[in-house]
Amino acid sequence: MLTLLVVIFVVAYAAIALEHSIGVNKTASALIAAGSLWTVYAMMSGNHDLVGADLSESLAATAQVVFFLMGAMTIVEVVDAHNGFEVITSRIRTNSQPALMWLIGFVTFFLSAVLDNLTTTIVMISLTKKLIDNHEDRLFFAGMIVVAANAGGAWSPIGDVTTTMLWIGGQITTLAIMEGVFLAALANLLVPLLVTSYMLQGRVVAPPPSTEQHGHRATSEFDRNLMFALGIGCLVAVPVFKTVTHLPPFMGMLFGLGILWLVGEILHRGKTEKEKERLTLVHALMRIDMSSVIFFIGILLAVATLEHTHILSALAGWFGETIGRLDLIVIVIGLISAVVDNVPLVAASMGMFSLEQHPQDSFLWEFLAYCAGTGGSILIIGSAAGVAAMGLEKIHFFWYARRIGGLALIGYLAGALVYIVQYRLTHV
């Protein structure tokens, strides 16, 4: 049974990694993997009560992540529908490409920590289209946005799906991950930015021809500012909610979504149905990326079978015997996340290593949050932010590998070195 489970998982993993080559959406591969793995486990284990209990436990853990993501994605869609992100983007003005790169890099870095790397990438690439006319220049900026967004997401519990998984799973806490990983994530951004600013020295920004914006401008300045402040406030308040109430983060996210929904209903009740149609929470729910949400369900349930059948714990033992050093094991996991999706990698790691052996906020979990979050920047398919940029700016795989991959790699290694040195200095 164990061999068959491993074969099914490896084949599904390959299908997810080669999504664009084989033309099959990774969500389909993840769902088929989950169904196949649990079917094999149920048919061959002989203990149906145990399998049912394992599935219920896995479903509860998966639901927490999914409800959290759906709430966060809906809040962001509501803010975007009200043009709320213009509060940030409209203030970026410069003619120098190096200066613009630093501005966009830092805005992306900190915005990603507050929102998430996927949403921030979409917002910031939309901004560069308004600021830069030359497509080749925009490609370079888009690549650096991916690096900055993944770096920013790594040091915040709500900035990256993998960090959120570790946070919800109890492996890390809010203040500890922010204190422990911030400098490493900053180094991951600064090193590529320093190289990039040297490469772009003397180049100026060629803005696109000014065009009048038509269409959806139904929101007033007050509506924009209010929904932006309230939406960001709801997202930022989730870690505080968890700390105060000790309830799971998804409960705080859904609570915030309800508040935003209520305020939106009150704010737009004087408008006609046509005027407020695109501004409602119902419309926002229709716009969230349900394909990604269902992918997380499939891959988390698939990985859960490997955990319950003790395959992952055996793999952890093999890693320990073969590589030996924990820091090298985590660095390798981060490099692997450049090739395959980091969500199943982190899910697998959470099953490979126990909280009894590696307590909350220990070296393993914090370093894993950094490496899995930023290692995906090395290749365009290694992160959700990269895949989004690939679609928005039509970035080719090999162009990114040639122009951005090397910068992302040196940033990744620099950040890893910073974290290891910092940990040894603070844990003498």
C-alpha cells in the first residue's frame, strides 16, 4: 500500500509541476490525487473507523485554511472594487527607473506582509502598467515584484499561504515570526535591489500615453478611503484577534468579513441596484479565485494521507540520515519549492517533523517559513505570485530564469545566511 500511495503522489506532484506543459490545470491533478490516495488508504487499510477518524481530522485542519483564504480574498476583492488601492498607487511618482524600482520594491514588500503575496503582485503589476509603457521594462519590474512580494509574505503570518499554514497549525506565532524572519526577508529583497539599481542606472521611466479612464468610477473618495481603511484594518486585526481570544484565525477573518459586509450594505443602500452591483460582497465572492481555493483543498487532503500512513515521518528520518544538518535540509526544501508548488512542500514538512521534536517558534519552523516562502521566487512557476505575474505580463519561463532567477537565488542565499547568523547570535 505504501508504495502505491507514493507512486500516486509523485505522479500527481509531477502533473502539478508540469501544469503548463501538459495543459492540465493543477487543481484537477490535486483533486484526483486526494481522491485516489484516500481511496487506496480506505480500501487497503482494513480499519475503516481509523480511516474515517483520520479523514475527519484532516478535513478540520484543511477547512481552517480554506475559510481563512476565502475570507481574505473576498475582503481584498471588495477593497479593489472600490478602487481602494489607489490610496497607495496614486502616490508613487518618479522618472528614474532605479528610484521607481526601490519604491515599488519596498511598497510591495510591506504591502505583501499586510495582504498576501498573490494579491500584492496583482495590485503592483497593475500599477506598473499605469507607470511604464515599455513592455520589456515592465517585465523586469514584474519579476522584481514577484521577489519582493514573496520576501514580504515570508515574515508575516498572513503574507503567504505557507506561512499562514504554519501559523494556523501552531508551528509559529505572530510576533516570533515577524521578529525572527524580518531581517532575512529584508536581505532577500535588498541584495537583488542593489544589483538591479546598478543595472538600471541612468535609465528613465517612459510613461504610457495618458488616457481617460472610463467605466467603473461609481465610488466617491470617501467610499474608497473608508473601504480601504476598513478592509486593511480587518486583515491586520486577525493576528490580534487570535492572540486575544485564542480562537482560530479563520474565525477572526470571517468576523472581519461580516463587519465589512455590513458597512458596505449601509454605505450603498441609497444607490440603485445597477450602481451598487459590482460593489457588493456577493459580487466579490463571485470574483475570488475558487480554482486556487479548491487546489488547496485537494493538495492538503492528499498530503494528509502520507502523514497518516507515516510515510512523511519516514522521509524525515531519511533526510536526517542523508543530509544530517537541519539548516541544509530546510535550504534544500526551499530550493525544491522553486520547481514545485510550496504549498504541498510545507504541508509535507508539517507532517514530516513533529511539534514534540521541534517546538513552536523553533529554528526549523521559522527557517522553513523563510525558505519555502522565498525559494519559489527562483523560478516563475515556484509561487502563486510568480504564476500570477506570468499570466498578467505574459512572462516566459526561460526569460524569467535568465533575467530574474539568478537575482532571486542570491537574495535567497543571502537571506538564509542572515537568518542562520541572527539565530546563532540570539540563541547562545
